[in-house]
Amino acid sequence: MSVDLFAQAPANRAAALRTLRGCSTHPITLGCNEDTAGYLIGLYDHGDHSLLPPLLNAGLHSDGALSEILGDFYSNVLSKNPRAFLSSVRLRPLKQQRHLCWMAGATDGSGIGTEMLHDVRHSLRVISSRRDGALSSVARVCLANVNRANASK
């Protein structure tokens, strides 16, 4: 990302979010593509965590290069901040929870790397073992779908 794009982030962010809404429809409309998602992921990585829900919405109907960049992003969020990922996924219908967690497990299509997979599985097991926790149920769903996406590992 260019420094100029981040300096102009408020205007660019609003335009990118409008475009990203086109990723959340089936078929994808409004010129949505992996560049839009990549820009917003860059803003997320620079601290704009309010972008996680719209980036998750974009994954519900994505395919091709857009799915690859979003899957990689989801796996990184799940690995680095599993509670944030699970909190954003938790209020969605079960079918969407399964799909988004599977995308996180599939990453760019190659699956999660061995070390990261071990860490993600461990985090999800710990969170899911807390029977009274608000995230335990979605952590179990996520663990099952991460495992499904990485069945050969």
C-alpha cells in the first residue's frame, strides 16, 4: 500500500466500502475485486478493526482471487486474534459461520501452514472448552471447519 493511499484513508475507505458492498451480493456487482479487499485489509492491518464485519460479508459470495485474499486474511485474523474473529462470526447464521471458518482454514486454497494450524487448533480448543463462554459454540463450529479445510494435514 502506498503511503498516499493511507494518508487519504477516510475518503478512499468510504469509496472502497461502497465498492465492497458489491462483493456481498450474488452475483458480485459494483466492480468489487481483490484490489478493493486488499486495500481494506491494509487499513484493518493498520488498526481499523471496524472493517472486519464488511470484509467477512464479502467472503460469503466470493470466488477466485477474491476468495484467496479473503481466506488468507481470515486465517491471519483467526490466528492472531481468534476472539475478534469468533466474535464477528458468532452472530451470523450457522451456515455462514461454517463457510467463513472453512475459508479461514483454506486460506488461499492451500490450507493453513503446519505451525499456524497447530496454534489455531489449540486456540479454538481452549475457547471451545469454556462451556460458559459466549464464544465456545462458534469456536467448536470453527474448529470443525478449519479441520475440514485441512483434512489432509
